[in-house]
Amino acid sequence: MKKTLIVISGMFLLLIVSCSSRQSLQEYYVSNSENPNFISLDVPASILNLQSNSLTETQREGLESLRKLNVLAFRVTEDNKAEFQTEKTRVNAILNNDKYIELMKLNSQYGKGAIKYLGDADAIDEVIIYGSSEDKGFAIIRVLGKNMNPTQLVQLMGAIQNSDFDTAELGEIGDFLKG
């Protein structure tokens, strides 16, 4: 009886450890924010330089639902290619979790990526934009908000493209994102 109880306790402990060992994207950001291979930046939505009087009501509602953007980028060099592959594998494992719902896959001359979200389809709380290139590295952009609506976000993206937003304000990450 005692042996059975020890085996069951051990299995229960193993189950708890294995369930909690899956790292969240937030934990990944925090654990790598000080790593010299990463560039990390938290950006308020106000950096987008959008004048609300020049936006449609749908775009304005989309802008109001945004709170901030978290950006984490890994710039690959000759010296860190092995670590790049390891980190890319970790990010892919996190983003392959069923809780992230895929909006679209990206595939261009610059690299591959995906756009995913957390929340309900009509009330998104977080959008994740992930892109990776074997020669440049990868970037993860977490767009955090409250009850973001996909239609509003798509229209807002159009407004951002037509705005005077300057990626130079983002420093190193702006240069990295420009390619």
C-alpha cells in the first residue's frame, strides 16, 4: 500500500511539473529581456503618431483598444547561429500552443512568420506578430489591448501605413524591423 501511494504521488508530481513547464510568451519575454542577443522594447500605442481627428470612427475605436506593444528581437550573427536556432525552436513551441489562434501565415522574400491572437474572435486581448529570417533573426511583437476587433485593427493598420510613423523612434529595433 505504501509503495502504491509513493508511485501515485510521484506520478502526480511529474504531471504537475510537466504541465507547468510550458513557458508562456510573457515569461519568454521576461527571461530574455536582459540577454545581449536580444533587443527588447515596450512601446506605448501613442508612438504611432496618429491624430484621432484624421481617423475614421472604426480606426479610432481600434486605436483606443490598443494599450502597448512589446517587441523582442533576436539578431543573428556568425557567433550566435546555434543559439538562434535554439531560441527559434523555443518560440515556435510556445506559439504552437492551442491557445494561440492563427489569423494568417506570412511568407515573403524577407522571411516567414505568422499572426496569431489570444481571446475571442470579436474581442481580442493580444495579437502576436512573429517573423523569422535565417540571415536576420526573428522578431516577436505582442500587440496588447482590450477587446480589440479584427476589422478595426485591419483598418487601423492601413492608417498606420499612411501615417508619419518613423521607425527611427524605435532605435535598434526600428533598424532591425526595416530589414
